[in-house]
Amino acid sequence: MKVSILKTLKDQKGQYVSGEALSNRLGVSRTAIWKHIAALREEGHSIESSSRKGYKLLSSPDIILAEEIQAELATGVFGREMIYMDTVSSTNTVAKEKAAENYPEGTVVIANHQTAGKGRLGRKWESARGTGVWMSVILRPDITPAQAPLITIFAALAVARVLEQVTGVKPGVKWPNDIVYHKAKVCGILTEMSAEIEQVNYVVVGIGINVHHNIEDYPAAIRETATSLKAVTGQRFERKTIIKNVLEQFEEVYRSTQDAKKELIEEYKKYSLTLGSMVKVTSRDGMIEGEAVEITDEGELMVRTKDGTMHTIFSGEVSVRGLYGYV
Amino acid sequence: MKVSILKTLKDQKGQYVSGEALSNRLGVSRTAIWKHIAALREEGHSIESSSRKGYKLLSSPDIILAEEIQAELATGVFGREMIYMDTVSSTNTVAKEKAAENYPEGTVVIANHQTAGKGRLGRKWESARGTGVWMSVILRPDITPAQAPLITIFAALAVARVLEQVTGVKPGVKWPNDIVYHKAKVCGILTEMSAEIEQVNYVVVGIGINVHHNIEDYPAAIRETATSLKAVTGQRFERKTIIKNVLEQFEEVYRSTQDAKKELIEEYKKYSLTLGSMVKVTSRDGMIEGEAVEITDEGELMVRTKDGTMHTIFSGEVSVRGLYGYV
């Protein structure tokens, strides 16, 4: 009901809607309407009221309402089960627990605030309250652990598509899955899995997108390397729009056929900052430096070192030499 | 104290040990000794007592006492943390929970009974109360998911060594990790992991060894394909001896240096029933049939098909053509 009232007010944003009209339309008493309006105000919606004219929505905070997202979501399974929590340790941690409890493929865990947001390899991910999209998707693909990297590549492609479409500014992707504007990270993806040797039980793809941060909000240590949609564009974007679009794009890419996968890799390459650049790759086997010449259909990076040897990189830390040195 | 009394009686098995001697040796009252003897009897130890001569241990049930195993365990970390439970769903499930709670490398979960014992790929593993070794070891190796198969190969080698040494009968290993006598499985290994794309968080190696089963105890469906140490040798082996030895051998193999790994693969090959045989390999990519010609240093199986093509098999279902057709 609260969501229906909000939707009606939004559809006629800036105009008055009478309490009577709301009451008739939604089939509840005017007192009930009044109570829901009070609740919406508590959530931070600014609603003007006039005893003669009714209610007018002035502005809404960027809150995430699972029902509101789901109402508009054009997906098959992604987000059909959606768990929203104000505060979590990390959405990946919660999603892994839910996956172990047999929540279905496509289940999404979203939080407003992560107290222990995680990046790759045990690093921290800054995720202050209300500033970004912190979400994790549970997948149950029928693959071996060795095939998991492609999922993470495709998640990056989905986010890159959405950020380009929503902001109008094309982002770059640092192989395998950091999304950057200029030199700074706007989105990180942390893929974790539970697997047997020959079969994945489930994959959890954590996606963190910095939306509302001002650069000065970041700790000094990451002020050079992190950015947000607001910092890049000067504009304010609603998180629910980003969530909806990422889930739709990610599902489309994830469910693509084998043939389509080749085309998706081609599309991914167009966002790639890594391809064609000089790179340093640090892995368990040491460091190599060379030119990133190809991304394979399995999502691996191929690097040619000075002596002409070709290396196929399955995973590792890659720095790209750009205008500003290696980043 | 109970364990000390039991140890003293065992050291002089078949002979009387006076209550006074026990009392002096262990520094507790004769009443306390008497209470512990009563507790040992409740656990199924058969202890004769004579008011003049003292106590004599006649026989012990095959019970698993973590303290007793740990007292004799010659390992660095394997089994230093040992969780024994009479009944669990599956030791792998409990071990994964403990791993997520940051239990250290080497933690072992042992059960007397699994209500939902698991085999590979979601299959069931028969694990009736008191009949076998049902245990899982938590490992935290610094490897990528692609390197995990070698752990499972090495676990099979450790178990094969122990079964040969304890029973005097050499078992065969079906690649990658089924241990068989004649055509029937005596041990199965289920390796599960939690990982990021480029780093394993933890591995849980579940080891199930059939010890006390009579063939007629098995459900009809698996009577042809399962066996036990008792069925093979006609003898009774204590589970704690097997547990102690497997943990020691597994730790030694797991901690081996890169150079030693090549030798271990050579040793593994000597147990292999797969190598040199005609095999059918069923994997996601379909079925191939050919000769198993090599096991690589990474533990992969190399199969040459009729047309001369060499296939490197990372994982999959392998049936071996033996005297009795494919098993």
C-alpha cells in the first residue's frame, strides 16, 4: 500500500493528488492514507500536504525498496528473490549463507551499509551507509571451477553497459573486472564460489558500485584510486535504477548461448583498458611484463613478453601502463 | 584420567592391574579409579575386576576417542584441533561450517555416524553407525582453484599407503581418488572448496573408509561395488589406528616440497588401476574412450583416443575396462 501511494505521487510528481482520489483509487480509508504518508515522510520523502488540495511529492531520498525494484524488474529469475537489509557485514557473506541454505539461483542480497565490505584477496571495500549499490547475486551454473572466470567477466560487461547507458559516459574495464572512470575505480566485483573438484555448487557475485560519494568522503589512502558516479558526472542517480538495470543486463549476459558468448567477449573488449596496453602481471609464479594482446573466449588474458613468448593469464593482479604510469 | 586408566590397562592387556597401583600411579583415590572403570564399562570396554587382584581389560569396542588419537598423533597441525561428534549430517558439511568460522588448517571433524553422508556430485555415501571412518580435514592452501585436484590425488595416495600398511593388502586407486579392492570401493574422497576466482579460501577433504561392514549389510544396489576392510581381509581393524595413520600420511604428503611432488605422483601411479587401461571418460564435453597413458605432475589424466589424439582430463567420470568389463 505504501509503495502504491508513493508510485501514484511519483507518477504525478510536482502536482497535488487529493486524499479522496488516493482513497478511492486504492480502496482504503483517508485515515489509512494519512498514516502511510506519515510513514513515507519518516523514510525521508518530502511530501507537501494541503487540507484542500491533498498531497504533493517534492523529493524522495535514494532509498532502496525491494518491492519497488521488483515491480519494474524485467528478469526471469534474477532478483525474483530479493533480500534487503539495512546493515550487513558484507553482502557476499550473507549471500553465501543463503546459498548454503539452498536459496535459488538469482537470489539477490542488497544492503544499504556494509560494515565489513570485501574486495578481492581479503581487501576492504569502502561501503558507507546509503552511498552505493552493495549487492550480491547467487548463481548455480553447471560448470567446473575453471569456468568461473567467465562469469566475472560477464558481470563486468553487464555493469559497464549499465553505467554507460545511465550516465552517458563510457567507462573502462581493467581486466578482469574493475570498472574505472579515468584512473579511478567506480565498481569492483568479488566472485566467490563453493565447489567440488569437478562441479561448482554455487557462485556468489558481489557487485559494489560507488554512486553518491563525494571524493572528499573517501579515506585519503584511496582518494586517488576511487571515484563515484556523482564525482564523475556531477549528477545524482537513483540506486534502484542501477540495481534494476544491472540485474537485467547481468541475467541476459549470463543466460546467453555459447555462440552469443563470443560476441559478448567482443563487446567486453571494447570497454577494455587492458587490451593493447603494456601490462605488469603479478601472480603466484612471479611477475611478467608485456603487451596484452588478446582476451580469449574463456576470458583469459594473453600477454606477449619482450622475448616473444605468449602467456595465457587465468587470474592475477594486472597493472596497466597508461598516460600516468602503471595503474 | 579415564584415558590414562584405559592406556595403563591396555599396556598390560590380559593381566591384572591392582586398584592400588592405578591409584598411586595416577595420584587419585581408589574410589575415583572405580568410577572411571565404571564409565569405561559403559562405553563398552569389557573389564574384569577382582577385589584381590584389581582390573583386567578383556576387550575394547572400536570407539573413537579424540584424546586417545591425539595422544599418539605424530603430526604438526593435522588433527591438533579435532571435533568428534557421534552423529552428523555429513562431516564435510560440519567441516565447511567450521572453516567458515575460521577454524585453523588441519582441523579434523570425525563422526561415528552420518545421516546424510555425501559422495561426489551429490551422491549418497552409506555411513552406518560405527562401521567406518567418516572424517573431514580443513585445509587452507595458498593455491588457485585450478590447483585443487592435486590435493585430492594426494589424499588418495595417503589412504592407499595406510590401507596397504595396516591390512598388508595393496589396494588399487581409480583416478582420481576412489580406492578399491578387487572391483569394489573401500574408500571415497570428496573434496570441496570455497574460493575466489584466483585464490582458494579453504578446502575440505572428506574421507570415508569402510571398515567393519559385512557385505550383506550393504543395500543391494551397492553390494557389488562397495566393500570393507573386514570383507576383504576377514580381520577387524581399529578405526582410531586408521585415523591416526591417515592424518600422519596425509600431512606428510600435503606438506611435501615441489620436488617431492613428482616422486609422490610416481608413487601414486603404482597404485593406479587406471593407468595403462582402456577407459571411458564422461565429462561435460561428452564421452571419449581411449587408453589412459599418463598422469601429469598436476594430477591430470592423459588419454589417447583411437585416432591418436591426446586428451588431458582435469576431472570427470572415468570407467576402467578390466577383466570384468568397465567398472
